[in-house]
Amino acid sequence: MALLMMSMCQLRIDNTIYHIFLFVQNVEEEQKNKYQVTISYNKPKENVHP
């Protein structure tokens, strides 16, 4: 019975870590996209004012 409880706890911890991992990945993706948008947004301005 204790083993079952331990495995349940482990599963919950793994799940939490996985969710945090996904969250961090999403945040990184968003930041990367913002960065790319900023770069592509700034490039035409540089061409206008060389």
C-alpha cells in the first residue's frame, strides 16, 4: 500500500515537473517569436535610414 502511495506521489511530481517544463518551453517560444518579430520589424527601418 505504501508503495502505491509512493508511486502516486512520484507520478504527481513528474507531472508537475512536466507541466513546468512545458510552461518554460512555451515562454521561451513566445520570447523567441517576439525577438524574431522585433528583428524583422526593425530591418526595414534600417534600410530606410542607412
